[in-house]
Amino acid sequence: MVLPCGSMTSSEQHGHPRVWSIVVGAGSGSRFGGLKQYEIVGNQRVIDRSVATARLASEGVVVVVPAADAETEGGVAGGASRSESVRNGLDQVPADADIVCVHDAARPFASVQLFEYVIAAVRAGADAAIPAVPVTDTIKIVATDGSGRVESTPERSTLVAVQTPQAFRASALRNAHAEGDNRIDATDDAMLVEHAGGVVVVVAGEQRNRKITTPEDLEWARREVEHDF
């Protein structure tokens, strides 16, 4: 569903960058046990809540859904991985867009203000801006050989938990995906920009911007909506 609503382009130079968003809801929900993006929270589906917020912050929105649902949902078919799904959505973003936001459909409580924060950071010169919240637990790096052996303990003050929406200079995102096709399947798009040498900055995230991953998360989201009334 496409909803019209590096170097600076002419629109950026005149202070009016064209902002488009890609809402990614193409996952199979294997950890959740079903298609969580279509679950109801309040009086809306999870994906519809996320799209509605993106529309308020963007000139247009591209919605990426499972390939089997693309026709019925009026969306863009997702791929075999998250990165491929984003690339499919990016193909539908107008070539003259200056800034592209990528948002997970499973985060239905991200605010318009959060979109504005990451967009502003890109306008200020970053190649990418990502929202994040402090990590409160001690994190251990564990060996990948299955032994359970702890290899190191990173300094907690240097760690953050990353959220979406993430905003990108459109040229930086396109270039990073073009370079990353055969190198890495990123869990978020900022990773691709990092690998391409781009400047990625962090802005303050929102505690309420929780990702729905498990049925317990969905129960939390429904309680959260009840508190809004």
C-alpha cells in the first residue's frame, strides 16, 4: 500500500525535505504464534495504528505485508528477510524523497513526536537517526559454541536498546541496501548504514514504544489502550 499523503536535494536546501515512511509488517510471527500485525489493539489492528502515526509524520507511506496478503491488504509484498522486505518497500518510495523513515508495524505506540525527533536529526546532518532507551540489565556476551561460557561483560552505560522509527537520508539508505544485498541480513537498517560507513546518531526513545513480540506483549498493549480512555 502506497499512501500519498548524502548530499542535499533541492527540497532540502529550501528547508522542505520530502519525508516518506516504510511500515514493515511482513513477518510470519513465528515467535508470537501468528500474524501479530493483524491483531486488534483497542479498535484498530496493530499495523493500522502504526500506519496511522506514520501518515501524520510523512508525505507518503509504503506498507509492506506478507506476500500472500499483498493484494488483499493493498500493500507491497515482503521478502524472505527483513532487509529484503525493506528493499521491496524502498523500491516504491519516490526517487526524489529526501528522508525515509522505517518503522516496525509491531510498535503501535510510537508517537508522531518520535518520528519528528529522528527526522530532525537527519535534517541536522546525520545519515541515520535511531531512537533508543537505556539498558537497565547487565549484559553478557556468551560464546556461540553452545557451551554457555561468558566471554565478556560490556559496560552497561555504553549500551542502549534500539527502537523504530528510524530515519535515514534517502541516498544513504538506498546505497547501504545496495551494498548490503549479499553481505549481511540486518536486524535493523541502521546496521547497514553503519557497515557502509555512514554516521548514525541516537535520540531518546520512548518507554511506551514497546515491540509486540509475544502474546504477553499483546496483552500489555491492550491494557495500555484501556488506560487511554
